Amino acid sequence: MLDAVTLDQLRTFIAAADEGSFSAAGRKLKRAQSVVSQTLANLENQLDTQLFERTGRYPRLTAQGVALLQEARRVLEHMDGFKARAKTMAAGLEPELSIVVDVMFPMDVLTETVGLFRCAFPDTPLRLYVEALGAVVQPVQSGHCSIGIIGTLPEVPEEMSSEPLLSFPMVTVVSPSHPLAQLRKTITMKEVANHVQLVLTDRSTLTEGQSFGVFSPLTWKLADLGAKHAFLKAGFGWGNMPLPMVAADLASGALSRIQLKAFENLDATMRMRAVFRKSDPPGPAGRWFLDQLQSRRA
């Protein structure tokens, strides 16, 4: 009998409880009072539970009715969400937006964009990952994520489309207590080779055996940019960092900027790009998200 319970019965139950009488519920639902009474009687028979006490002038919820009223509200809320998702999917909106973001991407920009996305697409869940190098591209290749935002991987696979986003400077930094910070000049390769370089490593196999911006034979490889940042401030080595992430440290003196001879003729700009499979371009939500990020381009 429980399988025969309908959403219409639950709506009638909620209306009767909220309005305080079967006649008021009928007016709200545009039905006769007799139809409301019969609908609720049928629901009680199917549930084998009395929902209303009918001895007084107005029906009152029983203890069982009070408990089941909350469950009925939850069922209808879930169904309303289900219908809203189905409606947006029928209109072409993605059922979920999954994005993998390069660890170098400015977190303040990402956070603000996600906040705007939540308001613009409240019924579209967002799944967000933060990775580096090939680990940004790999989930897009496999179809696990629909969009990748890359910066540390210099090449885009052939099967993907690429769009420019924002860019920002990269700087070489060390702790003020580090020996390299004491050299008030451009530092040579010979000098830097005596000190540990902190570098990001790849959790994927796409860049196995390759190195990007590594100039010291002494390296510590880290998979997390936050750990690299902390290790730099602790004086464990030198490394390259996105300027937005260390600007406050440079201003406060927690980190010092150094100049390397090896970087003199290199472009120190990190250019972020959006990538997605050519066979599966972004839908309305994904396109909106990328447009927001592209609007930050200076």
C-alpha cells in the first residue's frame, strides 16, 4: 500500500496541516472540501496511521502526523529539486560542472568566481579539483572533468581546444635567512647549483621524465603548492612562485626576491588557459564560468 502513496496526497496533507482545516486546504488547492477529506482518508489508510484528530471543530495533527509532516516536506523538496534539475538538463544545462584547476591559479579569483557561480546556477553542483602539470590535463582527457585550467603544463594535447584566461608574473624567492638572499647581485648557475630548489611534481604520468624550470641538481619535489610556500618561508630552499601568492610575504619581509642569471632571458609570466575536449565543449554553465575568468584578463 505504501508504494501507492502519491505526491498529490502529500501536497494535500501539507496544505491541510498548514492551513488548519480541510476547507482552507481545499481553497488553496482549488478543490472541494470533500475531495480533500477523501484524499487524506485514503492516505491514512495506505499508511495505516491516523494523521489528523477530527473530534474538534478543526482537525489537529496527531503525534504521528507531526512526525510524518516533516518527512512529507522533505519528499516534496527533493522532488522539486529533481524536477528543476530535469528542466535545466532538458534546456542543455550540465547536470554537474566538474573542473580541475592548476595549483598556480590565483585562489582569490577562483573563490570569487565560484561564489558568483553559486548564485547564477544554484541547482548545478560544482566539483572542483586542484592539481599541477599533467594531473590537470589527465582528468579532462579521461572525461572525469569537463574543463581544465592549466598553466604549469606548457603543451596542450592535440585532442583538446585551448582558450586564454588570465596571466600573472612568476618570481624567484627565498627566505631572508637563506644564503642566496645575502647575494646582492644576479646569481649565477654555479652559485645556485649549491642550494636546494623546491619544485612542483606531477601526480600523473603525462610529464614523467620531463622537468620545467629546474636549474639546480639538488631538488626537493613537492605535490602541493602550499607545502612549497611553507618550505620556502622556512628556508629549506629556493623556488619560483606566482607573484599573487607571495606578494604579501615580499611586502612583509617573510620572503625575499632574488634574480637568477638563468632566468634573465626567460619570460617570467604564467599564462593560464582553459582546456576541454574538442568533442565535448562546455555547456551553458561551463561557458559562463570561463567567461567570468576571461573577464579578469588584463
